[in-house]
Amino acid sequence: MTWPFENDTSGIVKRISNRSISANRKRNIFIVLTIALASALLSAIVLYGFGGMQETQNRNQKTAQIMYHAISEQQRQELYKQEEIAWVGEFFNAFSEQVNHSTVHFTYANADMLKSQSMP
């Protein structure tokens, strides 16, 4: 209801409120998008950090903890009997050959060593 001394501003108020709601909607969409991108970035950084640690652990599980060079057959058998040793990988250089200015090295490795190096 409009009093004789009052102006009818309902149309202007309605238009201003619609613009305000529209501006707030755009601002809210921008804020939600910003929060989503920030959380994705933080998640990626955290997962990358944990992934690096896990990769290092996996690599260390497959690599030798100690190496022996030129051991006797009896010493090798003693190593296989040790309960503290999880696996024993054996390899040795069989021979080398010079071919067209390149040296080819032939190396023997047992199944455990090949498995630890991710070879079939």
C-alpha cells in the first residue's frame, strides 16, 4: 500500500535486489571454484609427497641390503641358510666381448635377482 506522501519504489527495490542476488551468485560460484581448486592442489601435493615415500620403500624392498663379491660356494650356502636374510640374488659377469667399437657384457643372474630387477 502506498501512502500519499510515499513514493512507490517497489520496482526499483526489486531490480536492485535481483542484481544483488545475481552478483552474490557469481561471487559464490567463484568462491566455490577457488576452494575446489585449492583443495585439489593441496591434495595433489600431499599425495605426491606420500607417493614418493612409498616409491622409495618399494624400491628399497627390492634392492640388496648388502653385497658380497667373490665368495666361495660354502659361504654362499651359509648365506642361503640365514633366516635373517629375506632373499639372495646372485649375479656375475660371465664375459665381455668387443663388437664394432662397442663392448658387450654378458651377465648371469639367478631368478631372485631378475625378479628384484623387474625382469621376466
